[in-house]
Amino acid sequence: MSSSVATRGVSERLRKFVGEAPYERQPIFDFVAGAAAATTPGARVLDVGAGSAPYRELFQHAEYTTADWAESVHVDGESPDITAAADALPVDDRSFEVVLNTQVLEHVPEPASVLSELYRVLVEGGRLYLTAPLVWELHELPHDYYRYTASGLGHLLGQAGFTEIEIRPRNDCFSTIAQLLLNARWAMGRQADGLDERREEASALLEQLADQVARLGPLDARWELPLGFTASALRPGRPQSD
């Protein structure tokens, strides 16, 4: 597959994680890596909805804390530092300089409440880094509630009190189609109806098609059909001195 994972200098675990859904996770990785590079050494970072914390290693220079709820399907053998719902974090106001929230907002029934909570735990001058989907199949049912446009995210962030909101599409339309072709390999499922051999043939074909479609990426001049968006936003106010 031509979608090589550009994750030099990171662990095999993180490369494997990105490579499982390359057109989706590569731009998310790039965004989080940029957020980590912008994070001051020693800063307090809270990763809300961290799951198995695939991006932990990017924040080795910071004080990195994970949070996830008790029903998370992504926690793999290691419990989060904080077990709680994203809209009811048991931490003091203004506890973190950075909050990370990747691919979580579609799974919460009250996203405005979650964003208000993320605002609460940030210090003045603290920054939120967030990603959310526009296009994806149903997943983690029954806890799959929303998909987001840039306008919708901007509205929710502004209502929560954030400023300096910057929202960008993550990828071109052809990468979106390529990733969905790959997703169809498992989304179609398997069952004892005598068609599984054809499904395996279809899976191989879908992978070939995805590779061909993704190569058209440079032709997309508008980026109006991304898999989702990245957003960074500031809690206004002057950073407090220690």
C-alpha cells in the first residue's frame, strides 16, 4: 500500500497504531505531534479519552495524565490515571496547561457539557487540541452520537468560552474515499451464508482500489470532504505564574 506511515523516530507500537487506518490516523498523528512540539517542557497535559494512550511517547517532556471512562473499549491492559466521564473529571479547576481530546466527541451524548468541562480544567492561556470525525461508519455502538462539520465545532467551542479557534480539515476527499474502502473490508462483516470466500476476494479488491484512489489526493483543491477536522482553541486569559 502506498500509504506509508510517516512516523519516523517513534515506537513500533505507535507506527502500528497509525498504520491500522493510515489515511485516518496519519493526519491525526501529525496534528498531535505538532501539539506535542508546541507544548512547553514540564507542562501538565491531560489526554481525555486516551484509551491505551498511543500518543503518550510524544509527550515525554511533559507531565502527561490520561483520562477515560469505565466503559472504554480502547483501554488495553493499563488503566487510565483518571477513570471518569469526560464531562465530570475529578480534578480541580485550572489544573492543566494542555488538554488533548482525539476522536472522542462523537461518542458523548452532550458534547457541549464535555467542552465546558475541558475549558474548566485548563489554566488561563491553556490550549485544547481536539479532533472529531465528519465521515466514518457506525462504531462503538450504542455510544456513537454525532459527526461534526467545521462550523459545528466552531460553534460548540465558542459557546464553551474558547477563543483563537482554528479548525482545519484533516485530509483530501480521495483519502477519505480510500479509507472508507479499507473500512468496508471489516464493515461488511462475515456470516455463514456461503459468501465469505467472495467477501475475502472483495476485501483484496477494496485494498487495491484504495491504493489507486489515494494517489489522486493532490487533485483535490477544496478539501470539502475530509474524514474529519482538527481544532485548537485557547482558554483566554493570562497564564498564571507558579
